[in-house]
Amino acid sequence: MQACRVRAGLSQEEMAELLNRTQSCISKIENDHKIPDMTTLLRWVEVTGTREVLVAFLYGMDGLRMIQNIVTMIGGTRTI
């Protein structure tokens, strides 16, 4: 989830404001110390524009690796 936030160019503070959460809450979610509720998870995906990561996660796949593979397939060499 941190990679999605960073990819969207958001700080933890900005993400917290957008999700109506605290920066501490965002940090705990990113460090696997807290599991986000469904509302927070869906809003996170919406704010960061990473629906494909959610789909991959729900299917038990590594969403970040999936994004990297897609970027590579379309000719990009950018690392996420």
C-alpha cells in the first residue's frame, strides 16, 4: 500500500487527510501493524488510482509485481 501511495506522489500526511485518518494510522497500515477496513481500502485505491493492485490482492497476487510486469510489457523500464 505504501508503494501505491508513493507512486501517486502522496506523503503519509496527505494520504491521511484524503482518507480522514491520522498519519499514524497510515503508517500502521503500511507497516502491517493494522489492517484497513474495507472503506479505507477502497478509498486508498481510488485516491492512488491503483485498482489493479486491489484486484491482484483479492486474488492473492503480488500487486506491485503485477504492475511492474505490465509496465515492462508496454515498453517501460520504470521501477515502482
